[in-house]
Amino acid sequence: MSPRAGKPGTTPHTLAFVESPVQLLNVLEWAHSQGPRPQEGPGAGFTLVVLSPTDPMTRGQLRRMAELARHDGHEVRWEEARGGPAAPFRTIGGLARELRLADRIVMGDPFSRYVQLLLTITHADDLVVVDDGTATMEFVGQLARGERLVRWHRKGGRPGPRDLLFAPVSAAARRRLTPGPARRVEVFSSMPMEDAPDGVSVTSNTFAWTRERFGPPRVTKGADMVGTSLVETGVVDGDRYLHAVGVLARTHGAARYFAHRRESAEKLHRLAVETGLEVVRPDLPLELIARRGPIGRTVLSFPSTVVHTLPLALAGTEVRVAVCDIDPAWLTRHASPRAQGFLSGVTGTARGVDHLATITTA
């Protein structure tokens, strides 16, 4: 893939920014729901900018997703946005013209400092936020309450020096994401949105693109388990998490563990040894992996985005999604005061899932 893929000299009407495979998937879902724009004609796409992270698993999934985007007729521009100290300046400088000319910006993570900085450059009056998982629920709530944009697992902590330095940019981005007479803001989401601010339009993501492109899957006996990065983000204690995974696997006969792309190799090795589960590192977002199959008749998960997305992606199949809540005793002493309430809200608002008894750990 060339660093600057796409047609030179073109001026995109729509510019999309993604930093993760799930964001890219949801941009494709949003584009599918829109259909071709009248001025672009049938089959025409938009420019999708990948602000590439550094970890290999995420990069691999992004490259696979980028190929799917190209197949749908979209231009993909791959930016090594974190490739050394000069990378941000090079990336922003290279995107400045497109940002000024674009009339619509689509973004996957409004909490991203990169995206917030790019929002201060663009003059687009049509802004679209697509799902970046459960964080989208928190973004909409913070926007409605007029709060500063802070990821849920960091909320309640004291701002660090970098937070204070970046505060003016973050505040400017929040103002840009606030709808007004000349600015349209849309949230495209599969999450429940109960407190969207006035003027923000919420469009449901039904995963129609995923269901059309993949499956239906072959459904196997037994269960599969979905991993989470709650240990890596410092929310859940690692020992308690591994104990709970083992109990769930034994109780429901799970054979495979689909790792989250942020889970550490050390934790996954220990998990495989202690639980006997086969650890699978997916090469695509789990919604596509499950739809492509094979997939277990039961999919087990802790509070996670997939308890909202998998029932939609697997609609019409025999697969049952079951969720196990996080016991408050699992939380670390560094966990945000907001953590337990947020995680309970993720599972409590999920539709079309079975709720399992919480596992108590010693």
C-alpha cells in the first residue's frame, strides 16, 4: 500500500479519518447507508484517511479493512501519523488543503487528539461521528452536558500536563462538534443514545453492509469467548479477570478466545495456559469474523461494544450473545470512579443479549 494512495489532484467532498479497524468498518457502514451522493454519481466514493497507529495487530487489521474500502470504490490515504517526532507535522501539513476544501468530515474518535487538532483546521459545516465502540455513548453524553471531552476510563482523574497543554484545542474541537444554524452534526451509531443534545441527529447503524458482504456463517456447537482490554486500560485486575474467564469457559464449554487487538501477549499466553482456551487473534473486526464464520452457537462477552454490535451483525442466525457483568471487586484502585456505572450501562442497555450471573472472585 502506498503511503499516499488515491488520485492526485482530486478534491474530495467527503474526508473520513480513522485510527482503528472498527472505526473504518463503521465508516463503510455509514457510507453504505448514505448511498452515492447526487453530485458524485453512482459508485463514487470518498477519501478515507488512515491515521495509522504503531502496534502490528491494529495495522494488519487496518490494511485488510482498507482493501475492503477500495473494493467499494473509496480512495484510501495511508498516513504514518505516528512514525517519529516529525510525523504529526508532516501528516497535518499534507492534509491541510484537503481539510480546508472538504465540505463533510467523518470521524471515528472525537476523543482523539489527532482528530481534535484536525477539526480546528477544517471549515466543513457537515460533521459525522461514527462509532468507536462504547466510547460513543460517553461522547454524546459529554456533548449534551457541555463537559470537556475525556475518555470514560480516565474520567474523574486529575488532568496531566499534556491535558492542560492541549485543553484549548480540545475546547475548540468540542465547539466545532456542537451543532448550530450553519453546522450539521450527525452521530451514526449502533449504541443506545438517550441524551443526545439538541440539534444532533442520531442515525442507527444496523450493520447492513456487513450482512450483505459476509455470511451467513456456519454455526458450530459450544461457545466462543470475546476478549476485552479492560486489564490493559487499568480498569480491571488481571488475576480476577483470568479467573472469571476460566469460570465462564468451564461453565459454558467455550473453546476459543477471540483476543482484543490491545490485549498484551503476556496476558494472552497466561490465559491460554491457565484456561486451556485457544487464543485467536482476528485479522478483521469481530463483527466480520463472526459473520464470516464459523462461530459458536453462544458468544460470551464481558461489557464491550460487541454486546451491541454482534446481535445486529448476526441477525437471522442461531447465534446467542451472552454478557457477564463486571463485579465491582474486579476493579483496580486506579479505576475511574465512573467505571462501574459506565460498564453497567453498557450491558444494561444492550438489546437482544442474555445476561449471565456475575462471577464472584476471591
